[in-house]
Amino acid sequence: MAKDSAGKVLIVDDEFSIRRVLHTTLAALSFEIEEAITGEEALAKIKAQPFDAILLDINMPGIGGMAACREIRKISSTLPILMLTVRGGLEDIVSALDAGADDYVTKPFHVGELTARIRTAVRRNRAINRLPEHFRFGQLELDVTRRMLTRAGRTIHLTPKEFDLLHYLMAHSGVPVPHAKLLRAVWGPEYGGELEYLRTFIRQLRLKIEDDPSSPVYLLTEPHIGYRFADVPNRSGS
């Protein structure tokens, strides 16, 4: 990577016009750019060289964006993936996030917003995580070093951003965390007002860690404030 590089980004999109706009814009911001037209080509490039972020279109020839995203996650659990999609429905968004995407941007997108999100993703990926490396609450155990969550000894699959969100809440257990503070801490300063975005992740987390997501024990809502991870005592013998 060049000495003054802002980071190395792989643009994966079969539309030449999209790649050209993104390439020109990001190069002007001192990013190093690689391009791929298919998911297969993207995977080959990711295996061959390191990247700081991936811009990945959902609708592409070949294996497609969703499948490519899942394959990338097998290579790296932390590499930031931003999905580009013409679909903005909740089901499609949840599918992209569950496939392992960290973020999504709906076409047509505002270039300034997209570049800000890329800068945030790269910055957070490079940052040194200084929070504790292991947490245990009730039946839940979070191993930060291995990026693994277990519940009563069973491994629970989390997407990268679900892991980061749970990690932050556990690290601040017992303390109500305001919506805006939580968004900015996990996603970056550009995300303070994206309340529905946060609610989507909270819903997904509750489905994975709670016995009854409609009556949570761990991940509690603080009305009109935000969320709080309950300081649940460890069960004896667990």
C-alpha cells in the first residue's frame, strides 16, 4: 500500500458507469482502487491481496452479491463489506446484513454519503480495539479475540456488525446507552440519526440470544433513551 494511501478498496459491480464514478471519486480521496465485475473475480482478488473495504453490488452475474458476501466472510470475519442495492425493503436489508454485510447503500446513492461511510469503515477497521477480550453474562459468553459468541455452550452465529453491537453493549453492561451514542460508537459519526437501522440489528440480535425475543432478559429497551445490556448474573455451575 502506498505511504499516503487512505486505504485499499475493491469495487465489485458489473455496471461500468458505477465503477467509473466510484473509482474516480475514491481515487481523488487518496484511496487505492481495484475493480471486479463478478463475485468470482472479487473472491480471487481478495484471496490474492489485502483490502481495507469492499463495495459489493447485490445484483451481478455469476454467484451474485449475497453469495459472494458469504464467501468473503469465510476468508475474513472483519473486512468491511458495504452492499450496493436497488432494493430498499426491510427483508432485503436484513438478508444482506445476515449474509455478513456491515452496511448497505441503496442506488441511486449520494456519492458524498457513500464515501463518508467508506472512510468510517476503513477507520474503524484499522482502529485498535481496547475493550476487554472476554465477557460472560448468564448463559452468554463473548470471546472478543476469537469473535465468537456461545450460549449455554453452543456457538451462535453473528454477523460482523451484530458482534460489534453486542460487544459494545456488553462492555457497557448495566448502563443505558442512548440510540445516537450507540450508532456512532458502532457505525461511526455519520450514523447518529439512523434509528430504524439500529432497531433492525437489535431485533436480529434478540432472535439469536433471547429465549423469548418479545420479552428480553439480556438486551433491554430504555424507553425514549436507547438500549441497555442487563448485568445478568452467571448461573451456578455454568
